Amino acid sequence: MTSTTSTSTSLSSRSGGSNFSSSYCNDPRRPTLRSLPGRKKRLIALVSNGVCDRVQSKNQVRALNILAARSTPYVTVDGMDPEQREPRDQLFEVSGIRGNYPQFFFAYEDYRTAEFQFLGGYERLQNLNEVDSLPAAFLVANPNLETWDKMFGDVVE
């Protein structure tokens, strides 16, 4: 049985501000979250507005540009903001990766809680973006390929 820990978290939304009570799943590999009825799926971008590493900085800008170009709603957690230390640390615990930006998560929410699932970093986002440029016949012949729409089609703001 998977255990969960409940904490209260404030995350800022790209479109203004979104607060929600959250709990995260200690096992980020838990595959059952998508199948839970009545849950809203939000995308969380863990970024750092003070990242010094050039590669991480470029990847962060590129990833956010991809999300903007695809009109995919997301909530931002700034890893450098002292007021967002608690949600940052929760997300680091879910991914198992500290100090590497950007990182992306899904928050599966119901009216009381949210459970986080690690999606990946810039490379994962870029790969999902590029899959859509494959010929339609190839996508039909390979229905198990993860596509942008399969992954982000049900994300809410």
C-alpha cells in the first residue's frame, strides 16, 4: 500500500494565482493517478528565476516557450523564491532530483487534495513536442506512443 503525506501548499498560476491544499504521493511511479474519476489534472513547472547554469537556463526558457506556443496551462513554482521553499522541496522529493531545472509534474486534484506525479525535465517535454511532427500514419501504426495531446489534452488551468 502506498502512503501519502498531507501538507498545505500555495502555488502561483501562470494566469494569476492558484492556491490548493496538496498531498503528494511518496512513490512517483504510481500509475493509477490518471484513472481516478473526478480529479483535475494540472501541470506544474518547477523553475528557478536565478538559475546560473546556462544549459538549464536555456532549457527552462525553451520549455516555457513550448508550453506557451501550445497554449498549455501550467502553474509555476520558483525554486529560488524563499516563500515557495516548501512546495519546491515537496516536488524535489517526488522527482528525486534537486537543483536541476526545469522539472515538470502533474498534480491530480480533487476538491480536497492533490497528488503529484513527476513527468520529467526539458528533454521529456521536447520529445513529446517533437512526436507530433511524425507522420500521421506512423502515429496511427504506433498507438502506444506518448503524444502531446495524450499527455496534456486534459490539463486544466
